[in-house]
Amino acid sequence: MLKKLDIYIIKKFLGTFFYAIGLIILIVIVFDLSEKIDNFLENNAPVDEIIFDYYLNFIPYFANLFSSLFTFIAVIFFTSKMAAHSEIVAILSSGVSYSRFARPYMISALILALFSFVLINWVIPPANQKRIEFEEKYVDSRYINNDRNIHRQIEPGLVVYFSSYNTRHDIGHKFSMERYEDGVLKEKLMSDYIKWDTTKNKWRIVNYYIREIDSLGETITRGTSIDTTLNMKPEDYRQRLKLVEAMNFKQLNKFIEDQRMRGSGNVTSYEIERHKRFAYPFSTFILSIIGMSLASRKTRGGIGGNIGLGIALTFTYIMFQQVTTVFATNANLDAALSVWIPNIVYALIAFILFKRAAR
């Protein structure tokens, strides 16, 4: 049963949060529009698509992106004001324990965590799909693949290789394809390049030779070009990381398994995205506890000092997340661990600060 104290703090918490996040989204939209207005005009983007396909789907993405930062700032801001007006002293002097005082903060954090979880897994993926399609149509239609020495297992026992892939012309240079049976190489094709034929929807392999290996020896076949159907499409090599943001949790799991089977080099990045969908909402509780613990007592710096400290801590948290993510992608740190390490470390900090503030 919620008491007047709970309702009072929850209203302040959620009111401050949504006011702050709404304000920053308006600012971001203004800056984004000023940056992309030339692209919109150059590509004749319709006004209704700009509003409904882009910016309407832009809002939930950025609301969730900034939610952790503004959860912390909201808690610091309204709690500091309560402390400055001696409201917290009055609450604690009336016999309310510090743990009881923290309850409405946790209720508010739960509401925002559920809000973030729903956004990430059900609202943002379809919204991102429309937003990304709009960006690719009217803002940046070029796909870039800077990978070198690309290996893919396009189906069990069939491995392809490119030295590089040109996404503008859909050409894979120095192409080879190997077929294995029970781990033994049975056939290998090598060619100068492979190109996607848009009229036939097939791959054209140019200047090739094929080695077929059996118990009697090798057979070599040469040719200038051959059309073939393979279990891969140009889109597989145009894949941009942000497209996983347009997938719900079930689609993302299936996509990761498919990319792992193909031997994609970006599987770790996709796994990081999957774990973030659970770790990100959980951070709301941690940041709420840290903010409440820091701001619930009067300080010489007042509200400004608390907000400055809060922003500094938030940015160190975000930087910590980026550092551990880099270790996962470049130093083989486990993807789940890389996402959850910042939460674990800052949960310990939150626990220590809470105990100190409760004395």
C-alpha cells in the first residue's frame, strides 16, 4: 500500500525524469534536423515521412538511449532540492528509516526499468526498422564493408572466402569456395572475383578453376565465367551493426545463431547488443540508489555540486561500459561479462554509498 510519502517522491521522481528527457529529446531533434536538412531536401524526402517514419520512431530510441543519464540527473536534482529545503531531515526525524525512505525510489526505478525493457524489446525494434529504412532511403544509402579476408560458412560444410567485398558494385575479390565432407576437403573453387547479377539474381564467378578431390586423385576444371545460386545474398555483406537494433529478442537470437554458423566476425557485437537488453534496464536501480545516497544530505556545493558529481559518475559509468565492450570485441572478453561488469562494480559502489548515507 502506497503512503503519502511514496506518492510524493514517486511524483517528483517520474515528473522530473519525463520533463528532463522530453526537453533533451526536443533539443536532439532540433540538432538532428539541422544536420540532416540538406539530405532531406536533396533526396526530396516527403514531410509526412520525415515526421511519422523518422522522427516519430526517433523518439523512443533516443528516450531509451538517454534514460540512464537522466534517471541519475532526475534523482540528484529533486533529492538535492528536498535536502536543501530540509524535507529529508523532517522525514527521517519523524521515525522513517533510511531503507523505508528508499522504497519510493525503488518503485520509481522499477517503473522506469520496465518502461526501458518494454521499449528495448518490443517498441524500439519495429520503430528502428522504419527509422533505418528512412535513413537508408533519404540520408545515407551507401553500404560500406571495410572487412578484409572475409570467411563465411554459408551452409554446413561449405565455406566461402573473399579478400574484400565492394558493396557499391556487389563484387567479392579473390573469391574461393571449399566443400568439406566429414572434415575432409572434397572440392575447392578459386576465382578472380564473384559478382551479383541483378537480372538473374545469381552470382557470376569469373576466371575460375575447380579442384575436385576423390580417392583416385584430383580433377581440375577451368572456365571464364559461370552463373550459380549460393546460399548468400549481397545483403549479407552489407549488414550494418545497427540493423540488429531493429530485431526483437527472438529475431536477434536466431540472427546470432545464423551468423555464428556462417563464421561472422561480428558475433560478439551482436551478443553484446543482446545482453544490453537486460543489463541496461537493471542499471536504473543502481543509478537511483547512487543518486539518492549522494543527494539526500546537504552539502556545501548545494544542488550544483550534487548535479556535477552525478553527471561525472554517470559519464564514468558510460565510459566504463565502452571500455569493457572494446575488450569484448578486441580482446576476447566474454560478451555477457563485458556488459554486466559495469553494473556489478557500480552496484557495489551503490551499496557502499547507501550504507554510508543510512548512518
